[in-house]
Amino acid sequence: MAVFLLKKRSVLLDGGTCGVKMRQLPFMGIICIVMLFIVYRTTNYQYLQTEIESRLDPFYSSKDSSLNMRSLNSLPRGIIQARSDLELKPLWSTTSSKSKAKASNSRSHNLLAVPVGLKQKSNVDALVKKFLSANFTVILFHYDGNVDGWEDLQWSKDAIHIVAHNQTKWWFAKRFLHPAVVSIYDYIFLWDEDLGVENFHPGRYLEIVKAEGLEISQPALDPNSTGIHHRITIRSRTNRFHRRVYDIRGSTKCSEESEGPPCSGFVEGMAPVFSRSAWLCAWHLIQNDLVHGWGMDMKLGYCAQGDRSKKVGVVDSEYVVHQSIQTLGGQSSKKDTNPEESVKRHVVDVRSEIRRQSTYELQIFKDRWERAVKQDKNWEDPFKASQRRRQRYKQRRKSKVKKLR
């Protein structure tokens, strides 16, 4: 009898356990379904992101990245040097070369890159001397193919010279200023050659940039400069620097309500200065095939590593003169001949052709930006979002004021 009761109790306990398990099954099934759905969504999202990256940025697609990592597996990890610089190295060690190496290691790590032609040699000479005195590394992009004409300058052997006929600043920068190569430099100055630097000192300029937290900047333009295109770039005599401009004259109205370029968060393409982080972004923004770079300055604020209204600025106390001397591509035929002679000799107006090409590339860049925004469903314009927040804040303040009245 006792055995029978024990067996019956055992059966009841097993039945109870089975009952509990049976009640848990629907709950566990729901959890499994939810987990499978999450895994599916995550996998699908990663696939779509990979597809977008490979289509829009094949150079840095996930597939290429993993392939590169596999190709490095044959090397011991400690031997890999991922970064580089543009510092010149001696072929053999001497006392003088060792002292130069020490000086190079102690120098401030900043870079000046300038496209140059021999016709503006004297101006470039003054420009480079200013930067070398502040221990900058200097790289010259020779678009006219003439390197020998610079050898008589004392500093020529200390600069890096790169030659490519009739190529623009942005073409050179995309190919020779890769972020991995220039990652050692704190700031990259990507300047035009026709800038007068009599009232500019690189060291003092960078002191202001660092103190104000500017990731992208430019020196202000002397009001007497030629070729001033945007009011925000003009020097203010009373300011040390400025981040925005107020001006209701002309076609572009810059008022208190104005948001973004060219009223705030804007520098022009003639004399931009990038922090290391900003350049990493800006290099990717440069289009490999659009060599004139028109329209890109309107988007540089997206590379400011934060709020462009705070991280982008124009330095007034250290300013330059934009001389607007256009030598890349040659002079305009209109300056040399009259229209009838040009037609007879089939003379090409170089400047007109360059402007036409620049305008054409500007439209392509705009189209690409709009297409990229549409394709990337997960991207949200950070500046439009902040603008909406500011507008809501202003509306709340207005409503509070009305209630108090």
C-alpha cells in the first residue's frame, strides 16, 4: 500500500511538472519568435548598410575591409605601421641629418599644402617662408610641371614636390593627402597660391583656433581683396574671430533667423584649415572625379565634428589678402585678343571653359548629395533637427511671454 501511494505521488508530481512545462511552451515560443525577428531585422539592416556602403563608397566597403584584414594575417601584429607622414628622410645618417631628425621630431606637426605655378613664384616664396618659420611641413603641388624653376629658393629642398599637369587643388588633395598619410598632423592648411600673408602668422592663428575649438576655419580676407564672394569671409576689424555674419544686402540675406552656410558655419574653398578629425571627413567628401570642388564648401560644416555654428569660424586678427590671380589653365583669351581675332584663330577662352566645367560639376555634386540622402534611410540631417529644436524653443518662449502679458 505504501509503495502504491509513493508511485501515485510520483505520477502526480510528474504530471504537475508536465503541466507547468505545457503552460510554459506558448510563452517560450513567443520569446523564440521575437528573438528570430530581432535577428532577422539586424541581419537585414547590416546587409542593406553593406550594400549602400559598397555602392556609395566601394573604397571602404565592409567586404574590402575584411579582405584587407585577412591579407595582413601573415604579419606579426606588432610590426604593422598603419600611419605615415610626409617628412623627408635621409639616405644615410650623418651628424647633420641626425640633428635634422631631432628637429623634425620636435617640430609642431602641421601641414601646408599649396598648388603652385611658376608665374606666382614670388608670392608662394613669401607664403612658404611664413609657414616654415612656424615649423610646418610644406608640400607643393606643381600644376604647370615646372619644378626646376624653384631650386634657387633656399627652402626648396625642404619641401615635398609633386607634379601633375593642369590638375586642381582638390585633385591633388584626394590622391596625396589620404587621412592615413597625414594623420600625424594636427592641422592641414589647404590653401591657394594667390594669398598675401603680410598680416598673417600661423602660430598665432592656431592659438585662436585651438582656444575657440574650431575644427574647420579660415583666415579672414582683407576688405581690399579682389574676388570676395561671401560677406562672412570679410575681416572684421573689431573682432578676434567670428562664426556668423549679419547682412541683409544682396541676394543672400543673413539675418538673425538665418541658419547655415553662407551666413554661419561656413568657410570658402580658397584657404580652409582642417583639424585632423575634420580632414578625415572632408577627404571622403571630396569627389574623385569632380576636380573643381564647387559646392563642397557649402557641405564642409557636416565635417565639423559637432555643431557647425560653433565648430566653424573665420579668424579676423590673422588675415590674408586674396589677390584672385588665376593662372591654372592659362589666361583668358579676352585679355589678349579681340573677339573677331579669337574666332578667326579658334582661340579657346580658358577661363570661360573652366567656369562652364565648374558649373557643370556643381550640379553633379548637388544631385549626388540629394541622391545619397534619399538612399540612406537611416541618415538624419543633424542641422535640420537642431533647427527644428531651436524653432520649438522659440515658440515656447513666445507663448510664455504672451501668457505673462
